Amino acid sequence: MSGDLSFFRPARTGPVLVRGHGASFWDAAGRRYVDLGASHGVGNLGCSHPDVVRALQQQAAELLYLGSGYDLPARTQFLERLVGQLPPSLNRVFLSNSGTEAVEAAIKFARAATGRPKVVAAMRGFHGRTYGALSATWRKEFREPFEPLVPGFVHVPFNDVAALTAAVDETTALVLLEPVQGEGGVHVATPEFLAAARARTSAAGALLGFDEVQTGMGRTGRLFAFERWGVLPDLLILAKSLAGGMPIGATVTTEEVRTRFRGSHHSTFGGNPLACAAGIAALDVTIRERLWERAERLGEYAMDRLRHLPPERVREVRGLGLLIGLELRERVTPYLVRLEERGFLALPAGATVLRLLPPLVIDEDDFRAGLEAIEEVVGRG
Ligand SMILES: Cc1ncc(COP(=O)(O)O)c(C=O)c1O
């Protein structure tokens, strides 16, 4: 097992998966597992989507790497595709290799563009594990062993308009929020909260950043979750499924932020040919198949069904599109194990929340079977 040589051992030993296609994985013995977790949201298109594989093969054969100082048709095309899906003001993109790097860039851009130090984030928020992103992340277990973290970060209760309004002042560079908190237990922002974040940051001369690393690319029933609230950020952070399974991060911002930015920032592999080629293919599939509509439809169906689970087991069902949290009254791990025994791979979000984050392309029968398995292990009402 790689766990013996890896720095971290896996929390528990799951099946050894050797092949994937769509929302299915297979172990070495040929047993199939249905993916209800999309590898933490990377797999909106499922595993090894043929269009992504083809684009990668072609790009790898033509030009595997090229320094970011050179023009690269795949990068130009990818950025045009991405920006073409966004409101006109969001038209400057910095490419990196992961969610946490995209968050770091957003924090640096905001501080360097405003000349201010303070970052306001939300309790229960998750933004990554590098120092800036970790400083914006809420959970004590993630933060404490690595202190001191970056100074200047404060946290307000999610969806608390008064606390957010009070926290933003003339020293604030950035308010950083997830429209739906994923790792923190699947909590959906209220319209009032995001509208207040927009109004207060604009009034105070601060920037508003949405971390859509998990909610982006169709997951919540819109291509970008912020479209639902009609609140436009100054910084939009994307990663996970943006390149169909290849490592990528994108920090999208405005011409104004770019003009005001002072300093330098760079990533050797950011915007590399393979990530860009995969990104073009992934965006094309998502748009062609209007996968956000599928997420919306399947998500509503699932939430309706899961709301019938017995209240003595399930405290709450929350979510948007195919980002769904089932808050249990006890620890989630035994339920995940029982689901895995039945051939379904789901995720936790904290200690008691069972998180569903299936590929948006999941076969409807597989998805229904997954919901049935959940009903079985959690218990019918
Ligand atoms: C909302 C959000 N932001 C940032 C990250 C960090 O992304 P990565 O693991 O690619 O660094 C995650 C990862 O789960 C996330 O869910």
C-alpha cells in the first residue's frame, strides 16, 4: 500500500481502485463502485471523460510543457472560453495548479491592490491548506498545529449580516466566502448575506471574493454558483473540476484589480499546456451538455427523497444542486463504510455530515440506487 511510504497513512483502508469511467470505479477484482463523491468535487465530468482524454493525448504529443512566458494557443483558447462564460467585468485570469494556490493568489491580489491588510472570512469556511488559505480556513484542527498563521484574518458567523457588516472597515482588503460551504458541512449562503457582503465591501473600498473551488462548473445548478444570487464578486476562485480532473486553479478578477495590483506573483506550472487543453475540453462538455441543469434536476430529486429520512437519524438535509449534506445525529464514518460495502463511495463533511457530490454525468439509475442505499443504511422513516 502507498500508505506505508506516504507521509500520511489513509484514515482508513478503502478499496484499491484501479480504473474509472464516468461515475464508476473498479477495484482490481473487477468490483464496481458508484462514485457519489467525485473525488472531492474534481470529477464533475466523471473519471476519464473521453473528450478530456483525447485533448490530453493530443496536447501531450504536440507540446507537453512550455514556460508561462510564451504565448500558448491552448492557454489563450482556454482563457477565452472561460472568460466568455463570465460577466464582462471578470476578465483577468491567473492560472495555478490547485484550489489553495488560487486562494493564495486572490489574497495577494486583494492585499496588493488595496494596500490593506485585513481579510474577513466565515466560520466553518474552508479555503485550503497553504498559509494564506489556511488562515482563512476556520477549523481549529487544521489551523492550530501550524500557528502562528498569517496575521490580519478574522472570521464572522456564516449568514450573519450584522457581524459581517461590522467586521468590514477601511482596513479590509478582502471578504472571502464560499456561496455554499462544502467542507464545513454544506451550508448555503442566504441571499441577504451575499448581498450585504457586496454592499459593505463596495462601500468600504474592499474586494469581495467568492471561493467556488467546490461550487463551480455546474455543481450547484448554475455554471457558477454566484449566478444564483445575482451578486457579482471582484475575485472568483475556481479549481477542482475546472480541467476535467487535471490539476488546475484559476483566480479570475477585474481589470481594475489588475491595474491596482503592485508586486509580482507567478507559478511555474500554472497555465501549462495539459491543464489548458483539458480545461477547454471540460468546459466544452459542460456547456454542450448543460450539465448545471442536470445538477439542478437530480439535486432537487435527491433532496426531496432524502427529506423523508427519519428525523431521529437525520437532523437536516441541506444543499444546492448536486452538493448535498445530510446532517446525521451521530458520527458519519460507520455510514460511509456501510455504503462502501454496498458499492457506493460518498464523503464526509466534518464529523456528522454525509456529503453527496456525485459527478454531474452520473447515470440516473446509479444515482437512484445510491439514494436507495443511503435510505437503507440510514433507515427509512
Ligand atoms: C472551497 C474550497 N476552497 C479551496 C479548497 C482547496 O483546494 P485544493 O485542495 O485544490 O488546494 C477546497 C478543497 O476542498 C475547497 O473545497
